[in-house]
Amino acid sequence: MVNSFAELHDFTGKRAAIFATSIMSKMGKSAAKLQPHIKGTQITGERRILAEDTDEDLKAWLKSL
């Protein structure tokens, strides 16, 4: 589903931060698998967001991008 969405839009020159909100989702090779579908886009970060993450944790991650 994400790959199809990515292929339908032009993200050239954009930056992408990949995240998952499910405890079952592991990042693994997500960036490498998505990259061919978002050609011209720089993946700047990836993170699995957990229930115990605080607002400060997420703000720090976003700031690091």
C-alpha cells in the first residue's frame, strides 16, 4: 500500500522520515525496500514509535532529522 502511494506521487527532491507505530512492525529493511519507489528522495531517518516514547523523545527525533 505504501509503495503504491509512493509511486503515484512525485517526491523528487524531498526528504522522508519513515516510522512505524505498531509493536509488531520492525523497521528492518523498510528504508531499502521503499527507496526504489521514491526515487530522488532522501530517507533521513527511521524509527519505530513505541507507547512508552514521550513527547520529548519524538520531538528530539524530529529535531535530529
